[in-house]
Amino acid sequence: MRIIVLGAGVIGVSSAYWLMRAGHQVSVVERREAAGLETSWGNGAIIHVSSVQPWAAPGMPLKVLKWLGQEDAPFLLRPSALPRMWRWGLGFLAASRAAAHNAGALANLELALHSARCMAGIRAETGVEYDHAGGCVLKTFGTAAEWEAAARAHEALAPHGLVTERLDRAACIAREPALAPVAEKVAGGLHFPQDEVGDCSRFSQGLAAWCAARGVAFHYGTTVTGLIQRGGRVAAVATAAGEMAGEMECDAVVVALGPHSAALLRPLGIHVPIHPVKGLSVTVPRAVWPEGPRNAILDDGRKFALTPLGERYRIVGSAEIADFDTTPAPARIGALMRGVAQLFPALEKADSAPGALCWAGLRPMVPDGLPRIGPTRLGGLYLNTGHGHTGWTMGAGSGHRIAEIIDGRRGGFAAVA
């Protein structure tokens, strides 16, 4: 089949890879000048099988309301966004029930584990390089109570395939010597052997180049303006600008446009409850702290992650509901860096160091935290979107899954009717 994939982030490129391997004629349309330049560019760089639980959870709606308007809140809801997201908010409230949250966690874990296996296969076949490292993700806790509660929650997923190792203070320091100067701030930690780190943007670009060399057509700098249907099926993609301006005929379309998916689908009467949630990151040269952590550190109480990424550190934290604004707000960056400096004082001014880059991107969040992967009611139109904070974790597996669905090898995963 002639299949057009819309979007060249990690989800779109992974979809193109698996569809090409299944024998399809694949084209990818991307408005930017290369793959992996939007949501895939500055994420936390962690493939965290251990952290796929939906954000909708018991008690979370009240926390979000409590944090309303607080610039240093880990999850900031700006009042200006409220009128446009009330329906999404009701879905988030419903998904925060314990039963819904637990079911979502299990479904996401299954896909994340599948994705990890797919990722290993892609590395073996393509040799793509993206600053990959495995078995180096450590989550730290400031109190024994927080450590115990988190350990129990993660260990409950052991029957479903998640591996968690408890580390006391001494074991944390043995695994990560950079914690030694602040040992009194670490009550314990959790090590996740299945988690990995890597540059999502570099992976997306490397895999796109590998696919292009084998026949996948990538049309960069091309904006999608709509989908054309004939006889109850999608028949073409309408584009503006770029070398493919006009109509691109096809047999099927995969929408992998992240937070922009909903706007494209709405004129067709297909409503996907995706809302953009802004995330922040600060990327700095590793030279700012050469003796810094060799493991990715996720600090539970201070709500940040610090990831060694080749010759860089990637620092991430916070979520902000502010529509499609991608400006890294100085107040939010400041709050993030203050939290990091509480554990690692050497990074207090890292965001202003030469070569530092502050970035913001939009996570495509759905209320229940379950990505939309599968067919729509319009023939030939498929979705691979709505991954929220798990796009890098689930990208390879989501691409494999949509290829299976299109070829009729399995049913949809949270498919849109």
C-alpha cells in the first residue's frame, strides 16, 4: 500500500520504519526541516519503562487545583487555559479513579516493555547512534516513607514484567558516587535495570536517514493542510509549501502529529481528546561539572531528572498547561534549577553557562494517559498519537503496533472509533 505518515518525530519515524519493513511504499510529511525537531527534541532522554503510569491518579486532580497559578508547581494549570479544556478536565477526573489508573498503568507497561524489545531490534539492524546507555537510571527519595511507598508501588508491577531494585543510602552512593557529598539528603533509591537513556532527536534523525536510504520518501518543510476523503475513505493528503504542495494520493494515512493531531482530525468529525502540556528542559555541556553523575537521576521530592547524555547533561522537570505556547518561561526554568541545585549545588547556575540551551516542547496528553493507536471510523485513516510523557519510551513499539494493525495482524490499542 501507499501509506503517508504525518509527522517525523520519534512516533512517525518509527511507524515509517516498521511499515517499510512490512513492504509498504511509505512517505513521511514533516513541516520542519528535519526529523525529531519538536516534542522529540528536548525531552528527558530517558526511556523509562518504570514511569509509564498515567498522570491521572487518585488525588491528582486536587493537587492540580491546589497548584493553580503557582509558578514553581510541578504541574501548573494556567487559569487562561481553563475555558478550552473543561471537557478534557472531566475526562482526567474520571481517569483518576484507582481502577482506571491501575488498568492504564498495566496497559502502558505492556506497550513499554514491547517497545524496549523493538528498540533493541532497531539498534541491532540499523546501528543508529544516539548516545544510548542502559541500566543507568536511579530514582532517589528524601524520606524513608516516600522511598517505601514508591518501592511498593513499583514492586506491585513485578508480576507484569517490571524489574525494580531497592537501594539503601550506601547502595545509592556506591552506584552513583556524585551523591556522596549530599548523602544526608538521600534516604534511599530505586534502580530500574530495564530503563535506558538516549537522545530521542538524534535517534529520530538517524533512523529517518536509514529509512530514506532504503526507499522511504521524507518530505521536509511541507505543511499538511487537510485530509481528503472519497467514498468513505481517506484518499489524499492536502499540503502547502514544500516540494509536495498540492495533493498526495495514498491508500492509508497514519497521523503522528503529537499535540497537533486533534486540529487536523476535527474537520472530519473525528474528535481526539489531546491537549498540549508544556515541558521544560535545560541542556548544558558536561564540562560544567565533569565529575557529575554517570547515572540518570530522578529525584522524587524535587521533581526533576538529570540525564548524562554523551557530552551533555539534560535537566527536565515540570508540566504546564498553557495551550500551544512553547516559550521557556524564566520563572519556570528558575524553579527547575533551584530544585536541581538543592541536590547538586554544582549545577546552580548551569542554565546560564556558555553553551546552555533552555527549551520547551508540547506533550500530546490525553486524559487517561493511554496513547491512541489504531483505526478511525474513516477507512484508511489511522492514529499513532497521544503518548504524553511516554513518547520516547513507547515510540519503537507504537510504530511496530500500528504496522501490525494496518496489516490486520492485531486489533487496535485504545483506537478511536
